[in-house]
Amino acid sequence: MKFVVFAPEERHPTYRAMIGGADQVVFARTKRELVDQVRTGEPDVVVAHARYRGSDAYSACAEVRRMPAANRVGYVIAYTPEETSAVTAHQRMRNRADAYLMEPFDAGALSQAVAEASRRRTDSEPPRRARERILTVALLARTVGILLILGGIVLTYSRASPGLARSLGLLGWMSFTAGAGFDLAARHDRGVLRWSIFVLSLLIVGVQLFIRAGQ
């Protein structure tokens, strides 16, 4: 297992002793180093101290969670009792850490936090794949919509078939808005029922406009 540790230098020997020689440990001294290590080093777990470098542990967590390639990386925040209120607030955020570890802690507590973080990442894998499929469908729907709209514009200027041009334009609008709705819903992690109602509403409006245009 590969660790990226974001902690004061005086804690580095302690982490080497707790993690053991069988695992690889990389120490990040800045937020940028941490994010770069996650992006290129393919670690399994990040352990970040909340007070190190201001609030960089929290902002780095949000940045890591937004990285598609880092979905399997567990993120653990170590904190002191004085930081409990800040940690409680962070736990309510969407881009929260996978586990929180109050100092002081030993190798056993660190191992439990790492196991919890890894479990949460494993549990999040199916929803992530479903979200990626939705985003792919959304991109396809938007692309088809744009092509239909362009076809309608070409027919409109050529005056070859005004009725067909109007139909292509409306169908393109429906496809594009449906794709945009799916994309928005997937990126903002809405529930299936909510984004389904949103997209269905857009399609109903499009059908109504299509019917009116044909009258």
C-alpha cells in the first residue's frame, strides 16, 4: 500500500514507524505536492493533518475528490481535539474526507482509519461508474442535439423544407436540453428521481412546442 502523508516534518519518523517498512510512504510538504502525488503517484491513501499549512488539508481534500482518477484514493484527516468543530462542519460537506482521526493516535488507530477510508472508496465505486455512464449519455444527447439544430438551420436558410427545418430544430433542442439536464444532475450528484423529473419536464415542454409548431 502506498501512502501520501501531509504532516509536519517532526511527525515523519512517527509515521514511518507506524506504517512499517512493507508499505511505501511519500511525504508532501505543500498542498501542491500532495495533489501532484495523488495525480501522478497513484497512492492508495492520503493522511493529511488538519492544522498543517493552514487549511490546506481541507482544500486539498476537495481538489482530490474532484479528480476522476483519484476516486479510489482514500483520504484521512488527522486533527486535534481543538479542531473538532471544524471537522464536524467538514463532515457535512459533499467533498468530505473518508475518515477522521483524532490525535494522539497509535498504529492501530491509523490502520483502522485507513481501512475505513479504503472501504468507503470501494463502496463508492458502483455509483461513480453509474455517474460516468450518465455523463457519456448526456454528451451523446447534446452532440445529437447540436447536429439536429445545425441541420434545421441549414434547411431554414435553403428554404427547402420549412416544416422539416422546424421539426429538426425542436428535436435538436429537446435532445440538447435532455443531455444538459442529465449532465447537470450527474455532476451535482442529485438523486435519480430528482434528475428524472427535471429531464422529463424539459421533454414535455419540448413536445408541447413541437405540437404547436406543427399546427
